[in-house]
Amino acid sequence: MTAAEHHIVPRQPPTSGSSGSSGSSGASGSSGSAGASGSSESSGDGGGTPPEDRRRVVRRRLITLTIIVLLIGIPAGYLVISAGQSRRSGKDKEAEAAAQGLREDWPSGMQRRIFELPVPGNAQGVQYYETNNWKASRMYVKFRTTSAGLDRFLSGVGTGRAALETGKVTIGERDIKITGWYFGPGVDWAGTVHKNKDPRPTQNITVNMTDPAAPVVYVVSASTP
């Protein structure tokens, strides 16, 4: 057969599907390989941590215990110190008041309300002072008034003239020592104690009734916090 008789078959170009498949396969293989590699690295980094050192555990527990002790101990110590200082301060103020004696003046309106002492407006020679300590607060008041003024005072406190017991002195020795008041013989004394439920004050009232038209009132109003 001669060359002229041979049929020449043209060369076929590669198909697009084959190229895509090859590229996809390569990409897929590359991606899968990268993913596997990343997964392997992640798995290596996220492995379980080694158990904590025993010394570190003990040290952490000691620090925690120390903090708890400090949180409880410091406030408790402060309260003890404050109570002692308050007790000493109260005694000092009481001694100072006793040294100064009664003040020639009216107690303030707030003091009269707190200690429930409605001193009548016509009162004369009003004297007072106040003491405070960790146990109780006391207001000492002395004044001269009229018979009607005495009735108004007793009524304002919450009691009355009928409650006054002839010959009775209701001011205690402790308060007598602090104030220097005299409650000896030769005077027509009458007294009563008007009690209130805490925290309202209780009033110990003693009246010099020697001159019924111009009685002298002595009162100690004590309030317990």
C-alpha cells in the first residue's frame, strides 16, 4: 500500500472533563492532605495537660486558707478594739461631765425628744448634761417650775402627780455621785419611775415638794441602745 492510500487520523485535543477531573483530584488530594496535617497538629497541641505539681497544690491551699483567716480575723479584732475604745471613751466622757458639773442651759430640742423630757416652758434654773457609753445614754436635768408646770411635765412624760410617792427618792447612788445632787432629810421628797419598753428611755423622777407652788424637779432619763 502506498503512502497515498494511508488514512491520516487527526490528533484529538484533551477533553475538558479530563482536565477538571485531574485538577479536582489534585486539589482534593492537596486539601485532604492539608486537612489531615492540620488535624494531626491540632490533636498534638490539644492533648491532656500533665497533672499539677503537689507542691503547687499545697501552696495554693495555704494561700487560700491564709486569705480566709485574714478576712475573718481582721474584722473580729477590729470589733474587739473598737468595743474597748468605746468603753474607755464612755467612761472618760462620764468623768468629764461629772467634773464639769451640770450645764446652766436648756437641753436642745432633739435631746428633749430623744430622752422624752418635756421641760415646761416656764421652767427656771434649768441645768442638764448628757453622758453616753456602750451600755446606756443618760440625760440629767434639773429645773424649778410651778405646780401647773409640774403637772404638764409629768403628763408629757406619760405619768401624773398621783404616781409620785411621798418620801421616795428615785435617783440612784451612782447618779447622785455623778451629779452631786442632794436628797437628804429635811426636804419633802416625792418620786416615781416611769418605765418604757426599750429602746425608749426610762425616767427616774424626784421632786422637791417643800414649796408646792415652786417644786424643783430632778430627773434622770436613761436609754439603752
